[in-house]
Amino acid sequence: MGLVAIGTLLTLTGCDLPQVSAEERLFLPLQIELLDVATLPAQTFADTPVGGLSALTYDRQRDVFYALSDDRGRLAPPRFYTLAMATDFSTPESPKIADIAVQAITTLKDQAGNEYPSDRLDPEGMVLSPRQTVFISSEGVPATQTPPTLNEYDLATGQLKTEFRLPARFLPTVPTEEEPEPAAQGIRDNLGFEALTLGPTSSAGAFEPFRLFMATESALAQDFDPDPANPLTNRFLHYLIGPQQSTFISEYAYPLSLEPLGTVVNGLTELVAIDQGGHFLALERVLGIRGFVIKLFQLATGGATDISTLPALPSSDNINPIQKQLLLDFTTLEVPVAAIDNLEGMTLGPPLPDGSASLWLISDNNFSDDQSTQVWLFRLAIG
């Protein structure tokens, strides 16, 4: 079933209605299959190191991908790359990645057209919009007291078009003379806005509204629970982006999986919207004593409590969080666990020959000689 059909469910009536569990009614019957894994060789392009690729988005019109580097401007100005990723369909039932090539680079610029200086952006999430722009989230840079941002940039020039206002609860507290040790609030260091996606936009034109969803990698400072026996709660934001005005719609609690013993980093790294009914894919990544542990979940947001009026989350159980269902634990794949790298970017790509959707993931090599930039190709189908 094709990409558009991902969000289409059969309507059954009368005696044809099957007996299904509550969970089956809540989630889509998704199936996922690993097709191939390839590596983008270490290289430079336009005098910049190609690496730190933390987000991936697909351009259907041009049949290319855009990959965002999370370089804070320390090795080169903040930027994203255009990638051509050819697929070998010689065996239609088992497509492979034939080639990955860097075609172009786009440098991000402020509204005056100037490149950002070092440590002003920490770009982590990116998604292509139907109005020839890219939305990019920055985690912020505490060292320079630069707050997190959600920005919209021109696709062709990389110039800033819009900087969206974030609710105050996401902004880190800054010490002042009057309050040298303020109460902890907002994004925690390197755990800010990592995941970003758009609702399906197949029929949306440049002048029609569309939905944008963004989530934190981990809990805000005021929501943080220091007890390692308790899972943390992220925040999941919903915007309606219009041609003249954009609106913050709602916010939900995202239950992050409990981090295993020996964890160094644990967080939600990417989202992909798969229909207009509130279903998403969520990519979670753990780095610990066993290396990288990657899990892919299906989300159902219907019935989740709007927490946008809560500056801090209560410890009571009167909040309905987003519901999660494990779709894939990467340790079950027929690849060595040591071969799984720091997967952070994810996007739906072009349809496969059988009409199912292609799902592409990319890893952030942290500009390390000990890591690589991996590209993973999956088949995603419903039924």
C-alpha cells in the first residue's frame, strides 16, 4: 500500500466488522522491513566537513533529500546538504541503496542575509514545507545564553524568513544580579528540540495552512524527575502554520522510555507524521554501555491531554499521555549490534515498486573518526 494509503483505513460495517482489541483500534497495523544499510564516505564538500547529520527530509518535486548538519558553526557555518540517494530496483521485492552523493550545500543566514557566527545555532530538526521553505529547530547554546528556536528558512537561499515565538516554559532561566540562582526551567543542555515533522501535505499548496509538530529530546528542567527508576516525560507541540498567521494549537506529554542502567544519553530524536488521524513514528536513541540502542515506536495522539497550560508537569496521574506501541527494536535485526550507529534523522521517501512507502534514516557521526554516517532504508506498509 502506497505512501498516501498509509493514512487510509478500510471502513467495515455490519457483520463484516472484525473483533479487535482496544490497542488494535488505537494504532494502525503497520509493518516494517529493513531493506538495506549504506555508508556515506567521510568527505568534505565546498570546504566543509560533511557530518553531524541529525535530520533528514525528502523533496518529492526534485527527488532529493536534505540533510541538516548539527555543527554549531565551529567547523563551518550552520548548513544543510542536498543528497541524491539512488535506489537499485533490479530486484523489485528487495530494493537496495545504489548510491549516495552530496550535490549541494545551503548555508543558513539571518534575516539580514548574514551567516550565523559560531555558537548561535544548534540545529537539530528540519522538515521541508509546501511553500519552498525548511523549518529548522535549534536546541539553543547555553554557553552563549542563546535560547532554543523554531525558524523558517528559504529553501533556495537559506535566509531566515520567520522566527516563531516559543512558550516561556521552554526558555532556560538565565542568572541575573537580582536572582543569581534562579529555579531551573526550560530546555536542558543538548536535550532540546530534536524532533520535527509536518502533517501530510499532499493536497496543500503554498497558500494553504499545514500542521507542524515538534518535540523535546528529553524532559524540561521543571519536569525532570531525578529518580532513575521513573521514566521521563517530554513535551510534544502542535502548530497550525498559515500563510498570514501561525497558531500554537496544543501540547501533549510524551512518555520517554525508561533508560537502562549505564545510560549516557537517552532521548527522542525524530518524528514522522504518517496520517491525518494523529499517528506518528517516533525514533528513540540510547547511548550506554552496550553502545547505541535504537527503537522505533508508533504513536497515537488521540485522547492525549492538552498540557499547554501547565508550566510544570504534576506528579499525579490525571494526565493522559501520548500512547506508544513498539514497532521495531533494532537489536532484533540481522545486523551486529555494534554496527548500529547514532541514528537521529528520519523521513518518508519515494514509494517503492510494490506501492509501499520507503522510510529512510540517517546517523549523526558527531564528526568522530570512530563513527560513520549511515543511511538505512526500510519498507513501511499497512495491513
